Amino acid sequence: MKTVVEEEAIKEQPDEATQQPYNWYKQLKMFVRRLGKELLFALFVTCTTYATIINIQNDYGVKGPKPKPFFRTNSCVEDFYTGNLKAVLEKATVSDIAVVMFYAPWDADSIDSQEAFIEACENNKDEVYFAAINCWQPESICSKVLKGNKVYPMIVAYDYTKVGIYYSGPPNDAAYITRFVDTMKRPVKLLNNKLDLLKVHQQYHNVLVASVDFKITQGWDLYKIVLDAAINHLKTDPLQMYVKWCVATWPLSNKEPLIKLLLWNRTLGFNESFVNHETLGKWVIQETRLTTQWVPSIARSRSLILDNSFKSGPTMLLFTPHNPYLNFNPIYSMLQLLSIEYFNCQKVSIPANYITKYLIKEIKSFYSERPSYVKQCHEIIMKKYPDKLASILKKYNATVKVENQDNFYTDTNTEVNYLNNALCKMSKSIFFDHKISYCSNDLNKSSKKIAKINLSNHVSTENFVEQLKETECYRSLLANKYFRFSKPDEAFIYNTTDELRSVCLANKSMTFLALDSNHHYHTAKVFGINLNHYRERTAVVIYDMKSEMVHTLPKSSHVTKDTMAKLLIDFLENRAKRHLRSSADLEINFHLYQGKGKGKGKETIYIETLNSETFNDAVFNNTDNVVVYFYTPFCAYCQVVAHILLNVARLMRNVKDLKFFRFNASDNDLSWHLTVQTYPSIIIFPAKKKAESYVFPYDTELTSNNLSQFILSNLLLETRLQAMVGLCSVWDSSEVDYNKQLHYCLRDVKLDCDANISKSLQSYRRGLVYREKNKNVTLTPIFNRLRYLKAFSLILDVTHKLNAKSMQKFSEIYNF
């Protein structure tokens, strides 16, 4: 027998005949839905692939905008704005030295380097051919050959071998480019006697000298090897500041090697049996030892040098302007003096001694004799070239400037096999795509015409020497305009040699580096140094990566060899004061609230920013409760939750002796006991109890309610009650339940106030008992608190609406 429930259940079940079509329809629906999803996905993939294939076009077929001139038409730089690389290389081939700038017209660095390249051209246009080519133009040959190269601008110099030497200095500084070109013009110095060698060694400290006899063929071969090695070395030392390449013409003894490397403390000989420019260059790089070094401005090279120096030990950094027009920098020479004394500690090195004497002499003469020399040069240039004092001297130009840049044809039937070989060699030296080059047989078979160029620009020895002196004079005027070094005060010059010798043996891992203030401003800012606030934008820093400490010279101190030595001695003897970064630079203030209203009724809440110099005075004020918000600009979460602190500050704006500040911890340093490691961090420093500071718990969600409770729990009773009343104003009076919420809020404050009255009365009664035994017990603080709580409670009883008058009344009670 089936129960009634089972029978009803059977009745509710549909028949199999009715259920079977329904199941078939459901399965068909699911199949169509699944098939439709797969078809849609396949269609999406197909469309995406097709769109990608359409967008990826060969560079040969991409049509860009119509090219326009990038350089001024009246400039000395010949602008190949159509990207005709063939014409550029042809003109570079018939020039002794050519400098070519590969640019992109939209590139910001190329635009920034435009005027500097023109100025460098004006300084050297009588001896060097300057050209620029638009290598971005999609339809141009240059764009096809330099396919994949996206670094703009790229400045390449070509010497007599037509092998490109890449310029690795700042492209937007004409002084650096001019110095690089001057070094390309004269990469090897000819020495006539040993006195010349002594002067060069004193000036450059590291000198490679090769003894060459120009009367025999082997001598010319050796000279070519040294010349090629010197030119190739410009890739790593573009201004030839570390190693000077020289050729000596006097005969040597049989025991002396033909090639020697004179270092600051010893002399090495090249004793290998086989020599070419590659092996010679590698040997020089491997054996060169520098006491000081300029850090390049290229980001990759700068980071590599600084990182290796910091890891090896403490590093002294000298930030000072570098004047490439000058061969001598007095501030850098003082650093060289200090480094030689440090590394030559309690040792006798003849080269180091005469280098030291030379540097001391040159520093004195630079400040005493150079002003009169510059004045004489100004009179000479003014007398001979009155109309163009600020331009380069006019001399005969050995290059040809053709108006039509795309059709460089001349009137001679001479074969140009040597030209094709040079173009092939040039393209292989710098171009990334070797499939597209000028090494094809078609160019060799075709006959080209070369220009009739009068290269016999011969001048007498007297005229050449006179022109060289005038050029040096003009360089001095350019150097004087670029930057002037002023003589330091005599008060900062004293003798520290003996004291340095007594402590220099303690640490031999010190590294000495120099950085150009004009190109390493942001590097100095990392150490908390604003170079604009220092004399001549010159500052000295000692950074110890192991202890994470920075030491600097005071801003008021002049940078001399002795002041740097004093800082070094204090560091070695652990007397140097730690430098705290302090940045007061304005930035986007996300702690600013501007309320509604106009005129005086407009409410504005602003959280002040502290730095290292103002932190102690603002925070450790015994009368104020201080809340500090520690953040960093790179912390995104700090900016997301910043409005919470601003909201709490707005709610507690009427609380006396409660102040809110923010502190940028990435640009400012504090003492170790105040340093935080997690951002954001909120710390409250209570009044009269600064040592009992509290950090907002990191495991607690940062909300307005939690932060308010945290602040209230760390305030004194009087301040806490006033802050609680301020928090009751969170509800807008326009809301429907405003009176209800306000009533509940004030009721809670009233209950807390009454509870504290009860506690204070108990303390007062216990105090009366204690005073019977000890008459020195005072009850005045407890009595004053009771008077305050009583008045506060009475005001709460009659207050039904929070307005300006009632809040003022609470403030008056606080001053009771």
C-alpha cells in the first residue's frame, strides 16, 4: 500500500512520453550554446590575427609624413632631413673629420640637442664637417639601414679611417661635444724631449708614450698603431681625461721598451711580441689605475660605476661644475691631490711627488694668472674680430657645401673604388643591419663623380701657430662664459697632510669620484643635497653603503683640498656628523580640503608638510598632541588612504592642542629611533608624554572610525572630551535623522564625562584620606579636573545643536 504522499508524488511526475521531447530540446539547446561560444571565440581569434597582420607592415612600405628641415637653414650644420644616408657618407668620406648626428624630428632629446650641436659646429666648422640626418623617416635609406635602432640622438664622428666613433657624452651640451671633436682632431700628442713628457705626465697622471723613429718604415707603422688605438680609446674616454696618448721622437736605450705606460705611482712596459691597436688598447684599459674619476652622464654607465664603488666601500663624491673647454679644473685637482695623498700614505713615490707639486702650482696660478690671460684674449679677439666676438674665427674651409643634398654629383670621371670601400667600412662599423650596406658590386661597377675639392689649404708654420693661439684664446673666452671658478677663502686653506697620514692606513677601500653638477643634479638630490643652495654648485659627500650613512661638508664651507681632507679624517675616526636629508620642495598636496561656501565662510583644512629641519620643533613641543603621517610619493596606497587622515583632521579641527602633520620619508631623514620602515605609518606623540608615542596598528584597517578611536585613546581626558564633541559634527544638519544621531552622540559623550566625574571623585576621596597621613599630598589637579568635568557636563545637558557658539563654549571650558 502506497501512502497518500507517494501517490501525490507519482501524480506530479510527468509521463515519459512527455519528458523525452523536453530532454531532447534541452540537450539541443546546450549543444547550440556551446557551439556558438566556440564559433565566437574562433571568429575573435581570426579577426585579431587579421588585424595584426594588417598593422605589421614592412618598413619599406610604410609611408610617413612629408619630411621637413630640422635645423635652421642658416646654420653650419647640413641637414639631410630626407634621410639620404648615401649623400651623408659621401660627404663624410671627402672630409678629414666628420661629425654626424642621427636624429628623429619628434624625439625630445633630439630637439633639446639641436642648439648644442649647432654651437659645436660653429666652434669647429673650419676644420670639421658637421651634418645631421633624419633616421626616423620611414621611406629613407637611413631608416632601412638603422632598422631596430631607437636611440636618438646618436652622434658619430669619423676620422681619416672612416670608422665611426660613437660619442657617449651629453648630447645637449656644446662644450662636451666641442671637447670631443678637439680630441678627435688631435688624439696623439707629439713630444720632442723628456721635459715635454714630464709636463704631460704631471697634467694627465696616466700617459702612454711610444718611441717612434719617423725615418724608418717601422716607425710609421708603430705611429699608425698608436693613432688607431688612441682613436678607438675615445669610445670609453671621449674627452681623453684619463689616459693621454703620446709619441716620443728622441732615441731610447736598448733596455727601454718602445711602448710605456706612465701611471701616477709607477711605470709599466708593453713587452708583448705582437702589437696592434686592439691589443694595445686592451692593455691600456687593463693596466690603468685611477685615483679619481669623472662619472659619465649616461645613465647606464653612471649606475654601473656608482654601484661598483658603493659596494667596494666608502665613497667620496665631489659634485662640481665641469668645464670641458678647460684642460684644468681647480676643484677636481684638489680632489686629485687628496686622493694621491690618501693612496700614497706613508710611501715615497717619485711620480706622485712631482704630480702633487705640479697640481699645487697650477691651482695657485689658475686663480692668480688666469683672469689676466682671459683679459688679454678678450682684447686680442676684440681687436682682430670686432664684429664677431662671440663666433668662431673665420678660416678657409676644406669641405664643400652643396645646395642640393639629394643629388651630389661632380665633374670628374675618376673611379671611386676607394669611396665605396670607405662607405662599406663605415656602414659596417655602426650599422646594425649588415644585409643593407654599401658593400655591393653594383656600386663598384657604376662610375661616380667626385667633387673637385681644393684640399691644399696650406699655411705657413708661423700662421698655423698664430691661428692655434687664437683658437686657444677663443676657447678661453668660451670657458669663461660657460662657468667661472672663484678663489676660495683663505680661512678654508690649512695643512692637513700630517693628520691625514696618521689615519689613512685605517681604511684603504675609499673611492674618489667626481660628478658634473650640471648633469648630475638629481643624483645629488638622492643624498638630500640641493646644489643650488651650495657655493658654485659644489658639494662633497661621503657615502658608506654598509652603515647607510651620508656625511657632507656644511653649506657655509668652501670646498678646498683641506676641507675635504678634514671631512675624510672625521669619517675615518668616526667623528663625522650624519647628514639628514631635508627637502622642502613643494609637491602635489593630497592633504588639502576646501569646503563649500564663498569668502570668509569657506572652510579650508590643510595638513602641513614637515622636513628634517622642522620635524623636532613641531613634534616635540610639550604642549601639543601631534599626529604625524609618514608617507612616500611612490607609495600608491599612501595616496589612496590620505583622505582618511584629512577627514579626521577636519572633524577634530576645533580641538585645541591637537595638530596633524605629514612627513615625506623618501626625501627626508630622521634619527634612527624615529625612522619607520612601513608606509603609510601614523604615529601620535601625546602632549607632555613624547616618549610614550604610539603607532597605529598595521593589522588594523585604516578607516576614519578606527583612526579616530586610536587618536582619542591616546589623548588626555580634557582633550579627548573636546575631540569627541567635534566628532559629533560628522552628521550633516540637512539629513533627516540629524537630531537623532546628534542626540545619541552627545549622550555617549555625556556618559563618558559622568563616568570620569565618578572616577575623579573617588580619587579625590582617596586623596583626602592620604592627606591626613601626609600633608604634602596636593589635591589641586584633581579638584581642577572636577571643576572642568562639571562645567563640561552642564553644557552637554543644555546643548541640543552643535554650532559655532556651542563649540566656542566648549573651547572656553577647556581654558577654564
